[in-house]
Amino acid sequence: MASEQEILSGLAEIINEETGLPTDDVQPQKSFTDDLDIDSLSMMTIVVNAEEKFGVRIPDDDVKDLKTVGDAVSYIAKQSA
């Protein structure tokens, strides 16, 4: 089971690969759309990569509730527990 810090780091790497954003910019309080400027297509790619990396399933219906990086980290932590 990954810690929230490990999940945050892994998510930052995935977001960096998809968008080119520096991993340091990926902080728990940041909004995917407002702060990180991630569109829905990139978000779906990030979700698929996160599912593979962390061995979790994130249904499309749940993705819309993941507004911030912290939301995603908490969700993945809960799913992988």
C-alpha cells in the first residue's frame, strides 16, 4: 500500500509526462482544471495511467468528483488500502 506522499509523487510524475508541468507544481490543494490547466482528455489519460501505476479502478463517474490533486490522492489511497 502506497503512502499519500508516494501517491502524490507518482501522480506528479504522471501529470508531468502528460502535460509537461514540473512535478513541484503538483500540490494537493491545486485544482486540475483551474490551477494546472488540465483538460478532460488529458485527465482521462492521467486517470488511466494512475490506475495502472497504483493498481486501482477509478470509474468515470468518480473522475468528475476529483477536483484537486488532493482529492485524487485521497481517492487512490482509499482504493488501494
